[in-house]
Amino acid sequence: MGDMGAGFRLTADAASTVGQFVTVFISVYSLLIFAYIITSWIRLPYSFEPVQRFLYDVCEPYIRIFRRILPPLGPLDVSPIVAIAVLVLIDRLVNDVIISNVH
């Protein structure tokens, strides 16, 4: 009986670790998207070009998915906002599934 409790704790710990990883990953990626948006609004010195290029390479493929789906709203690009909202939704869904499967 004690081995089952240890196995459950191990499973719960692994699930908790996966949930924390997903949350941290989505938080970092959301911050990268925010940085991408901000750096697209302002003109940075040439020395920051590698940073801007990195942000573009990391964020643009994901944001482009939403640009294809969403109609343009004049000069306002809401695709990054929707992209972050989807990430938050994925985080909640993953963590809800993990929590419900552990209990």
C-alpha cells in the first residue's frame, strides 16, 4: 500500500513539474512577444539589430498564424494580443487537465 502512495506522489510531482514548465514557457514566450511588439514600435540603435532579429525569428511565425485568420482593423494589429490570449488559454487548459488527472 505504501508503494502505491509513493507512485502517486511521483506521478503528482511529475505532473506538477510539467504544469510548471508549461506555465514558465508560456510566460517567457509571452514576454518575448511583448518585447517584439515594443521593439517594432521604436527605432533602436544598430547594435540592437541582432536582438530585434531574434525576436522576429521567434515570434513572427506564431503571430503570423493569427494575422492570416483575423481581418485587419485599420492600422491596428490585434494578432499579437490574440496570440497571447491563446497562449494563456493553452496554459490554463494544460494545467486543468494535469490537475484533474492527478486528483
